[in-house]
Amino acid sequence: MNLELENLQSTIKRKYSFKYKPEFSESFKTDSKESQIIPLTIEVFEKLEWPIVYRDTNSVEAKRKGDWNKLTEKITVTKKAAGRIEVHSKSIEGNFIDFGKNSLRTGLFIALFKKLETEYKENGKLEVLETEFEKQSNWDDYEIPAELPKPKQFRKPSLSLSILGGLSIVVLFGVLIAFLTVSFTYVIGLYELGIGLGIGYLFGQVLKKTNYVDFNPIQFVLAGMMIVMFITNQFTQYQMLIAENNISEFSFLEFINIRFKGGLTIKSLNTGWIGLTLSWIFQMTFPYFLALARIGGITTSYTIEKVPKEALEYTVYLFEMNKSESEVRAVLSQKGWNKKVDQDMVFQAIGAILGFQEMNRE
């Protein structure tokens, strides 16, 4: 934060908020035209370097970055009736007390809004902001392309190949984890973190190669993969045990039974079979959710990358011009995108972008 903003913030009185995720709201009155409020709000956020995550005709949402670019608060500015503006700040993490940080955010926004409002009215910049915003909102500068790049060709989506690739990955991970556990030591949490991120990345690449991005089946496939990895891990440990100790006539089920009887010992505390069972559940569920999040990001990005930027922008433009889906499909057909599967690919990319926007708002 520059010196000017620091001085501005120093004049604001903190007001503490107590809640799981503390929040604070206050409002103020402006005599600027209604059409100038959102453009000026965007200008204030840019001056504060708070990245905007959402905007519409009545509100703008941004997040404040703290140390190490960590997002700390979400600030929402909303137009109300009769020139009143509401500013709401909410802590992103559950801290139970905000030590007045949310009130500092709302107060700083209001102070800078009023300051810029006065300055911009004097030099005529407020009208310039309004005009530029209207041009962006109405797509006045957008040039309709004479033609669009041809649709890219992709292989037919294959769930079976995706499953095969996923199973290969988890079998390798199961063997690796078993080797590390027997040869060294098992560090709970650290191994699961590596498993989740590793499987998430590798399986995400498999899904891109097989062109399979239907997220609902992927969730069930990934759950099955985690079970296979766990069984592979235990069976590999069993094989290493009987090989090292030259044990014969000792079945895998007997190995699992002995582990249950021995339970899980943490330092000097034996938590029994309950602790062991909970640890096994953790070994499958924690990596599952990590991998699922990683896969979601990879497949969503891939869905967007499949569509040329020109085709994506043009389709968004058509929808912004209040065209119906059937009308958009007809126009895309005229531009060379006449196959339904190619048109669906564009709509899926737009849906992925909207999904990213909603995720950023959380």
C-alpha cells in the first residue's frame, strides 16, 4: 500500500466484529449519477489493487490481498436506492474476531471513493470513466469477425481408456507407498498430500489425452482408484513381508487380520483397530479430495483451451446481444461451426469460465 493510502487508512476508526467469519457493513450517500457508481467503484478497486472477482449492473465484488498474496477479505459494493451505496467486507477465513480489519476495508474504500469522486468531478474524468465503461458493457469496440478459426479435431471421449490409465497410475503409487512405508517410515499427512497432488496431476493428463471431461463419472472412477491404490499398497507390503522373512502359508487375509489385532500405535498410545480403521479411511479420502480438486482445475482449463479465443469471444458476444441458444447455433453454423458437437464444445467452455468465476467469488 502506498503512502497516500496508508495516510487515508490511518484516519479510519476500527470497529471490531465477532463471528466465525467476521463481517462488517456500512453505507454512504453519493450525489454522482447512478451510471457513474459502478465505473468509479471499479476504479477504486484498481487503485487499491484488490482484484475484482465479479461484477454486474448493480454490484462489484473484489478480494483484498495481504502478505504473500494471501486473500484475506471479500469486499462487495452494491448500489442502493436514492444514491446510497453499501460496502460489505467479510473475512475469508474463520478467525472469530477480525480486530477491526473489515471496518478498515470498508472505511478505506469509502474514503478513497469520496476522494476520487471529488477529484474526477473537477477534472472531468468521471464522465470519461462512465463512457469507457458503457463502451465495454455494450461491446462497442468489438469487431465482428468475418470468419472464425476452424474447430479443432479431438479424439472421441473414452471412459474405458481413462479408467485403464487411472488404474495404471494408482497401482504404481500403491507399490511406491508400500516400498517407502516398509523401507523407511510412514508419515501420515505427508504421504497423503503427495498422493493426492500426484494422482490428481497425472490422472488429469490422462483425461486430457482421452478427451474425457465428464466430471460426474470421473468422481466415481477416482473413488475406485483410491480403493485400488490402498489394496495395492497393503498387498505389496504383505508380499515384501513374506519375502524378507521367508514366510510360507501366510495368506493376505491373515496379514490384514494381524494388522487389525495390532491396531495403530501413535508414539506410546495404541488406538487399536478403531484408530487403524480411521487412519485407513484418511489414507483414501484425504488424497481423494486433493486429487479431485486438482483434476477439476485441469479438466476445466482443458475445456476452455479446446476452443479458439475468437470463437469463444464471438459466442459470448452473441449471448450478450440477447441471442437465444438456437440463434447462436445458427450463427456459428454460418461461421463454419456447423457440427453440434463443436457447438457444444463452445458452450461447455463458456460454462467452465462461469464456473471459474463462481469459484473465485467464494
